[in-house]
Amino acid sequence: MKKIKCIILDDEPLAVELLKNYANKLLQLEVVLATTDVFEVIELLQKQTVDLIFIDIQMPELSGIQLMQMFNKDNYFIVTTAYANYALESYDYRVVDYLLKPITFDKFHKAVTKFTDFVTLEAKETSNYLFVKVDGKQVKINPKDIIFIEGLSDYIRIHLQNERLIVLDNLKDFINKLPSKDFMRIHKSYIIQLDKIKSIDGNLIYHELGSTPIGETYKGEVKRWIGNRD
């Protein structure tokens, strides 16, 4: 089981020790840092990433909200505080749970379980998507939205229902990133999503964007696919 690397930050030394003691009772947690010094946390996060940060809101030098603003993109948080009025504001960030002091081990354990369940669900959802590089930025797409893919020498053009994306890639490599049961190469220059096929007539496959040709060397594979459907 992969350990959850975590940081514990609170301006009260007793609170830090309590949460560290709780964390040490859970085999899935690995405490990377437990401290009252917010700047020690900042220094660490500038060098490495962790999975989870237990963070107090009210601290004298820098508030928990300010720290979450700084590192919200790459970290998840479980807020630990004596002040319920911060709950709404904290949920603007990647807060998985909100624990009001005094914190019992049972509440702590439930919050960690909530985090692991959340990460597991997020991983499943993420696995259903692809990231492709378009104009220098990573664009998330769902393979189910792809109708067909066209090879353009060193580039590919991904045809979605209402959009076309030009991506620096090639068909040979890109087809390996797609669910094999859902896509088939039908031409040296084309990949089709099987669910998007409306009809096949001669050397043409028809779909909602028009038609795509079947290459001579791919006719046998298309025929086998049709036969398996029968």
C-alpha cells in the first residue's frame, strides 16, 4: 500500500503532538513534517510535494488560508481549527474535510478515510480522460467524445463533435493511448471510434461528421470487426 505523505501544521505544540500521535497510529500515513513553523512548511513544499496537509487556520505569522492560496494547486488539505466560521472560506481551496477542535482520534480517522476515498474516486475519473498538448497547453478530453482522428505527418487532428484539435503526435503512438476496445485504425491516416460508426458502404465508414475512407490494408480488420458484431 502506497503511503500517504502528510504534513501537520498548527501553532499549538500540543495540537501538533496530538495529530502526529494520531497519524502514527494509521499505517497508511507517513508524517513528513510536524511543526508549528509555517515557514518550515513553505520551505519543504518548495522542494517536494506531499499528498495531504493537516492545517490550522489561525496562526500568528501566516494564516492557513494564505498558505492554502500559495499551494492550493498541488496539495490537498484537512483543516484543523477551533473556529467554525472559517469553514465556508476554506472550501474555496482543495479542502477534503474540516475538523473542529477538540479533535478525537475517531474524527481524525474518518477524515483520513474520506481523503483516501476521494483520491481513489478522482483517480478513476481521471483515468477516463486524456491530456493532449494543443498550442502549448494540456487540454483534457474524454475519448468517448472523439469521433475520428486524422494523421497529418507530424501532427494529428482530433475530430470531436463541435471541435477539432491539432496535436503534436502521430497515429501509431496515439492509438496506444486509447481504449483498444473502442477504437480501430481503418486507414494509414485515420482512426475511428467504433461507437460513432453509423454505417459502412463499400470503402467508406459513415459517422455524424460525414465519411472516412477504409484503407486497402485495413479492410480485413474492418470485416472481422463486423463479423464479431454479428
